[in-house]
Amino acid sequence: MKTVPYEQLDSAQKKLLTEAEKIMQRAYNPYSNFYVGAALLTPDNHIILGSNVENAAYGSTICAERAAITRANAAGYRIFTKLAIIGRGRDFDTEDVSGPCGACRQVLHEFRQIAEKDLEIIISTTRKDKIVVTTIDELLPLAFGPKDMHVNVKKYQKVL
């Protein structure tokens, strides 16, 4: 895990942050008023976006990261190389990065095992003055996933 200045990000990382920032404006967040956007990059350079969708039954809320994953799966993608996440409050910019929640980390790990390679995660404040570049393996060490249950992940690498 490392903190990186915006200027040192590569073009793909910058593009993902820009797309995550745009999509976060579409968040449905009447309860927390917190906006989150996520942008996934596929190996063939498709970008798949997600924003948080809240619900009065709080447990039914969908985070931006899981929204992007489910949208990607519906579009036929299950392997990803990078994920960018950015969040802000209704009336304030974030002062620190907002990493994925535990449920999102578990879902990201699931797809990391399907891809059979780690997933780079770029997390940024809204001003892009603090950016953390990490991986799902760093965010969720000793994780349990499909391989632990002897699932043949190759079978799920392509959507039928």
C-alpha cells in the first residue's frame, strides 16, 4: 500500500479516477448524503462504472464497488485489472480516502480469485490530494474465497 501523488499515476489510473468521480454524482443517497463512485478496468480496457444506491432498509444498500461488479457481470465481464474509488459528502470534500467496506472487499476478493491475479485498487480524496494505491490482497489478507472451497474458477472466467 502506498500513497502516490496524482501526477505519478499512469494514464489508466487517472482515467479511472475521472470516471469514478463522474459516476459518483449519480449516487442515490438520501440517508447518508455520501456519494461514492467506482470504475473497474477490464483487460481489454473497458471501463465499467458503479455508484452507491441506498435503501431505507439499510442492509439492502449497494455500495459503488458492488454496483460496478454486478454491472460488469451483467455485461459479460468477470476479470478486472484495476478499480478506482472516490467519495465525497453532500457538503464537503473528503480529507482522507474512503476504502471499500468489508462486504465489498469480500466480493472483490471473489473476483480476484476468478481472475487468478491480484486487483489494483486506487482510492482518492475528492480533491485528489491524497491517493492510495493498494491491492485487494493487501486490503483483505488471509481471505476466504472460491478456491478455498475447491471451486474451479476457470469455469467462471467467461460469462456464458
